[in-house]
Amino acid sequence: MSGKILIADDEKGLVSMMKAYFELSGYQVLTACGGNEALKKAACSPDIILLDINMPDMDGFTVCQRIREHVSCPILFLTARVETGDKIKGFTSGADDYIVKPFDLEELGARVAAHLRRETRIKKQNILRFFGEMSIDYSGHQLQIGENPIVLSRTEFAIVELLSLNAGQVFDRERIYESVWGLEGAGSSDTVMEHIRKIRAKLSAYTDHNYIETVWGIGYKWNG
């Protein structure tokens, strides 16, 4: 497992111990000894944040609320507090987990790895890209231009997906056909032309932009 971890805690000995443990496990580790420093280090785009509640300059609840508006990575509170009210306050401030001190490093490492695996699955499942006024949700097989949903058949969406995920790359008709229909397809590369004509007609109802560009004598490319 690898990733970038931000550890924010005013207990320097504990921070040093966690830093050594996670670096040995292959992580890149950022550290902060207070809330204000944690806010600055959060700008380095960590993959997960371990955040103490009791820090002298700014408590963890406040730090969590401040950074949650700008980061979507998991935030785990590290604290000696065990009261239900504090746990509720931690979760409502934007935390994803709550680890009570003292804790076992191996258990902490397992929790961190589990949260990072979950984030990886979510990112794979929710691929969304924007091309000017167009948005494409690949996981939901949905395409919109502005507020207007464009209804595409599964095959039409597969063509859009192939071209748009490889924007600027030129595909000839044979390669598009093999990628979408497979080598066992019963049609021919001429089928690609007809499907692209239909896609263009649907898109042109809402935009003048030519998203699928013809490269004469070669094939097609995505013009996002």
C-alpha cells in the first residue's frame, strides 16, 4: 500500500513513531504539530489525514471543518476522548473514522489501508469528465450538454467513451469497430460511420461544437 498521509498531532514522540511506521510501509508522510500547520499541509493534497483533536492553537474539530470544504480524502481523528458527544461532533465536522488513544500501530495501519482501498474503489466507480459544456459520467453511462441529458444507445455511448477517454488520439474505423463490437462482430467498419452520424445528430441538437472530428483518410478523434 502506498499513498500520502498527513499526521497532525502535538505529541512529537507519537508523531515520530507514526511517521517511522508509515514510511517503512511505503507511504509518503507529512507532519504538523498544530492546527494552523495542518491547514497549510492540507494544501499538499494528502490521500488521508490523521488528525488529533486536542491541539493548542486550533482544535481538530475546527481544522476538520475548515479543510473538509476543500479536500475529499478520508479524515481520521486520533484522540483520547471517548465520550459519545465528542464522537458525534467529530463525525458531523466531517471525519470518517475515530481512533482512540492509545492505539496499536498495526491496527491503525490496517484502518488507514482499508480507507485508502475504499477511496480507490470509489474513484474507479465514479469517473466524470468535462469537455466544455459537456459532462460525461462514465460509470452511470450518462452524457449531458449543459442541463440537457443526451440519450445514447449502449453502442453509441461505447464509441463516445472510447474516443473521449483518449482525446486527441486518432482511431480508424476498423479499430473503433474492434474495440466496441469485438473481433467477433457480425457487421463491418461501415457500421461505425452510421453510429457516429447518429451521435453527431444527437449532439448537434444542443451544441454547435464538433466533438467527434473526422481526420480525412484516417479516421476519427475526440475534439473536447
